[in-house]
Amino acid sequence: MTRIAKQTRQILKQAVREASDLNSRSVEAEHILLAISSQSGAERAVLLEFGLDHSGIVGGLRAEFEKSLSVAGVDMSDYAELALTGAKQKRRKPKWGSSATLVVKRAALNSVLEEEKRRIEPVHLLLALLRAREGTVPRMLAAINVDRNALTQRVEEEKAA
């Protein structure tokens, strides 16, 4: 049986708040990354080494969003207020989206394969986020010129230390 570490639970709860604060109907992978960046710990420290504090990630998500829409011919400068937060709506607790669910599943699998404790730690969440080849997080990192492979390697080094 795989257990979830206390700090990991806090991150997942914060991810729900991040999604809610951004008026998202679902918790997605990027909300988990935002939550990790707002917690204390080695994972946050590594993110900071790469310029990925909370506001840097929000800026990166905005850049990714605008870049993705520009491919479809949409210029977000006309819709700056809606660029990331969406239309104001009645707040409901966001549901777990497919990308966030996949991150948690991958983190659980990695914890079982790599650890004797079989406990999902924050580092497992971060590595699951960084190892994804598709999705908002990899596109966001590319949009702001963060070397995902170097970041992943640095997280793995920190984990081994």
C-alpha cells in the first residue's frame, strides 16, 4: 500500500486552492507545480535555482497560454484580463483533472519502484511533473526557456543527497 506523506498532502490541498484562485474548474498539473513552489522544502529550493518562484510560474503559464492561443491566431493582448484567470464565475471546489491525476499516479508508481517506504513524497510529485513529455507544464517551461532536463537532473541530484 502506498501512503502519502504529510507534506505531499499539504501540497495537494494547496493545488486545489491554486486552481480555485485561478478560477479553474479542475485541478491540473500546473496547479501542483504552483503548490510545490509555495511550500518550504528542497523541491522549492531547486525550483528557485531555475527562477521558478510562484510568480515566475504564473508568468510562465501566462506566456504558455498566450503562445498556445497565438498558434490559433488569437492575440491575447485584447483579452489581458482573461489571459490566465478566466471569466469571473461562482466559485466551486475544483475537481481533479486528468493531468493532475496522472501526476499523482506517476508519483505513486515512482515511490513504489524507487523507495522501500512506499510513500509519496513531494519529490515524487515534482519528478512526475518534470518527466511529462506533453502538457501545460512542459510547454510552460519551454516558453520561458527553462531547461527541463537540467531541472529534472538537479531534482534527482537533490533527491539522492
